[in-house]
Amino acid sequence: MPIAWEPKKEIPVNMSLLLFSSRRWLLQVLIAGLLTSISVGQSVMPNLSGAWHLDLGRTTAPYQPASANLTIEQAGTQLRYAYFENGIQKYRGELITDGRERERYKTKVDRVYYRARWVKGELVIVTRGFQDAMGIQSYSYTDRWAVTSDGNTLTHTLSNKKVVVFVR
């Protein structure tokens, strides 16, 4: 059986309600934009580039070499580093700080991944590792790196809340 269509009836429009509705929509769009800019502002990437020297007096991590230096080169989301203890290079590497999980290294039994991103001016690095071929033995830890507003102190907070402090 065909559907009978009735002609449209004129619906009275309250212009003040329509105006209020469009103002409310515009206000919502403006607030959303403001919140987006605030959240983007919280993801500020301070520049960590430079030569940093271990401050033994302010470091609370248990392992402390007699001297340690850290060199960082930062360009956009790419961060390269070299770490030296007592004048000998111990580590060097590269991080991409775009928040995507990436492979750090892989051996026959070890697989290690990291995710580095900026959160409220801090570099947060989450590392996940699997120590056997089946992935049963696993671990995860979070490191945070923050530089002071004057740019002269770099603090590395470990998962256990101990800190390693570097100064320029």
C-alpha cells in the first residue's frame, strides 16, 4: 500500500530562539577552539639541546658515577643523545617524540619498544620490553625529563621517583 504524503505545514519560527541557538553553537565552537589551543600549549616542546653535566649533590638515584655528561641535539620531534660516564661513551641513540610506539631494539629474545611524547612541558618516555620469544616475561617503565624555566637544569625522573639531575 503506498504511503500518503501530506503537504508540509508551516511551522512558526521563533527568531530569538534561532538566534540564541546559533549564538550557543558559535560559543561552543569558540570554547572548543580555546580548549584545543590550551591542550596544545600544554604539549610545549622545550629545547633540551646542549651539553649537560651530572649534579651529584642533587641526584638521588642509587647508581652515581664519579662524573657523567649528556649531550642532546633536538630538532622538532627528533632527539639525539650521547651519554658519557667518566669520559667513556656508554649510550647513544635517537628518539622520535611524536607519541607513536616505536621499536628501540630487537635481539633473538629481547624486544624493546618506546613511546616518547611531550606532556605539559615534560618529555615522557614509556618503555616496554619482552625478554623471551613468547613475550611472557615483560616489563614496563616510565621516565620523565623536565628542564627548568631558565633552561639550566635538566631533571630525569625515573619510574621509582628517584632523580638524576644535570646542569649546563
